[in-house]
Amino acid sequence: MEPRCPPPLPREFYARPADVVARECLGKQLVLCPEPGTVLTGRIVEAEAYLGVRDRAAHCYAGRRTKRNEVMYGPAGFAYVFFIYGMHYHLNLVTDGPGRPSAVLVRAVEPLRGRDIMAERRGVAPGPLLTNGPGKLCQAFAIGIEHNGIDLCRSPLYLAAGPAPRHIRQTARIGVDYAGNWAKRLLRFVDPDSNFLSRKVVSGRR
DNA sequence: GGCCCGATCGTCT
DNA sequence: GACGATCGGGCCA
């Protein structure tokens, strides 16, 4: 790992229920620190929890287990990256423990280091459009299917410490209207003071 | 093998 | 606010 990279959070951080990890990952740094390569970091400002086989919005709902989502069934602290809508990748953090598949979707970050690289990849000027959505941040960080299943407790891709946000708000998750009652659960966690949210917070619980 | 749809984004109105 | 892009995955036959 390059000396300029901060140390990764330990596996214990991830080995907790997804809603706890989703809340606590706000303010943490997302770090991509390739062996030789450009260091990219961003402060997480939006995350969603997917709570396991009972969660109708989760890929592991009702025990669905395929090659695609296999990593959700493994130990905490690994990356679950999947391809969606024919053009986007999403980054998830596997949480909880083996036998309790669950994950946290990282939905938005504020760029800290590597803004210019992100802007070049995204094709937009530095600003919220760089990373204010799950597909956008994966493009900015160049996270793809090759990152699926990798260990988040070491380089190149991991979370590092960062200051907790002053405020935290909870809302319903985005894009899961099909999930019945589970669509209404307040499992999206945001830093309402950030300008880099994928959607503005109109209402929500603190 | 066929069909439907998605944890989105960008563009247009 | 609406819609098209674009393609792998999931499910059924």
C-alpha cells in the first residue's frame, strides 16, 4: 500500500447488522489505493442498508443465492459489486456474518483526493455531479466487476476513518418501490448537510 | 432458449 | 416529470 494511503478499518466494523454499518459509514473515507496508481478518496455521505433474506428489496431476498450475489453470503468486509441497467456498477459493503447475508450500498461520496481524475472519467467539471449517485461514484473511482469479492480490509479498496457528520437523517431507499412494505423502511442514511446527495432530503427521521 | 426487468443516468420537454 | 439507453441476471419452459 502506498504510504500516503490511510489504514483500512478492521473487519469488526463490517461484522454488524447492515443498518448499523450504513449509519456508521457516513463520514468514513472510501479509499482506492492501487499498487502503483492514483490515490482516490471520498467522504461517504449516503448509504443504504439491505437487511438479508427477509428484505424484499435485497438481492438475497428469500434466500436467493447465485453466482452473482454469492459474496453476500460470505464473511463481512468484502465488496459486492454488480452490474445494473446495462451500464452501471454499484458498490456494496458485505456486512453482518456468514449465514446472514446483508450489505450496505454506497450511494454518494464527496471527493477528497483525486478530483481531477474523477472529473476526467465522468466527463464533467468538479462538483456534485462527480459522485452524487451509486453509478456515478463507481465511474469516478473506476470500480467495476473486477472488484467484486475483494477484501475491504486491505488495499486497494477499503474504508478508512473519518469524522462523523454533524447530523444524520433516515429516509426510504431509492428505486425499490417494488419491495412492498420494505420499500417504506427508513434504511437510507444521509448526511443532510452534504451537497453531494443523490437526492435532496425532503423529509426523514433524524 | 425466450422473456422481462432492474439498488441508474442523462437528456429532453 | 418522462423516457430511452443497454445488457446481464433471474426465472420459467
